[in-house]
Amino acid sequence: MKQLIDKFYTAFTQLDAETMASCYHSDIIFYDPGFGKLEGQRASNMWRMLCASQKDKNMKVTFNNVVADDIRGSANWEAHYVFSKTGRKVHNKIEAQFEFKDGLIYKHTDSFDLHRWAGQALGFSGKVLGWSGFFQKKLQTQTNHLLDKFEAKL
């Protein structure tokens, strides 16, 4: 399953959301602090939206420490990009955990320091509020609204 994780992140480095989506089981359960829990096609559409939003914007994704057996896997990945809402540079460091089913990724959980991300993406207000549950809930509401709008155009 290590090759599957490698395929997923290699596709991400190329902003190839369709290949990323092909690595997911149809019943995928995805979670990260920015979007919360996404299931099925919505998880794949999140990657489609993110990749589409970064075309021609010099986003750089790297990954390493990929480990996997037939049941579970993990990887570390980093993203360097400009947060479109503020124009601020972000360097996010993420730890990913995976579970596999039928030869595909069935569960994918990304963990990162939301407070650190908020400080980079939003500046002072992110540093002050980025640690709170209120901030996380508001961020997830906003990101899911953007995903709703993206999906409405598909």
C-alpha cells in the first residue's frame, strides 16, 4: 500500500486531483482541522477544489516518511502556498494517517497545528484566535461553504 500513498502524493505534487481521487475508496472518510469530516465523493471534490485553486500559483507539495502495510499507513507532507484570502505565505506541515480497504484508501486523517497555520494564513488575528474551538468551527463552516459552491458547478 506504500505505492498507493506514493501515487496519491505524487499526483498532489502535480495538482492531479483525478489521480488522487482514484486512490480513494468510494466510501472514503476524510478528516482534517480545516474541513472537518468529509465522506465519499465530497472528500475527492475537496482535492479537486484545492488543486484547481492552486493551478499556476506556484504551490509546492513535498512528502516523505511513507510507511504502510495492508491495513494502515502514514506519511508526512508539507505544502508551501499563498493563502488566497490574505495573500500571506503559508508553510503547512501535515501528518497523514491512512486505513485501507479493497486496495484503496478508506480512511484518511490529516493532522496539523491549526494555530500555527492560522497565524501564517491570517496574521495577528489568526495568532490570537487560531487556537480556539470557535475559530476552527468558523473555518470549517467557511471551507465547506466554498466546497458547496465548487460542487454546485460540477
